[in-house]
Amino acid sequence: MCVIKMNEEEKTRRMRDLLRLLQNMSEFELEEREEQLEERLEAIKKELGPWFIDGSQLYMAA
């Protein structure tokens, strides 16, 4: 077992760095998901062709 001794200032700095990394990763993942959704939407528009009206909902529930 590896034991690392750190003072409180070092622990705080490392935790802040770790949280920053996690936040950046999450933002990247969100951007990636957004791009995937945009690609899927464009494919749907292409498939619907003249049936697609920009700005209209694709499905309205009763």
C-alpha cells in the first residue's frame, strides 16, 4: 500500500485540479453528444424531405 503524505493546502489544490478536469471532461462529452444529435436531426430532415417543415415539431402528442 502506497501512503502519500500531503498537507491540507496540497490536498485542496489537488482536489480543485481534479474537479476542474472532471468539469472539462463533462463539457467535452456534452459537446460531443450535441454534435451527434445534430447529425441525427439532419438525417431525419433528409429522410423526410418535403414533409419536413423547419421550426415545426416532428410529433405532437394528443
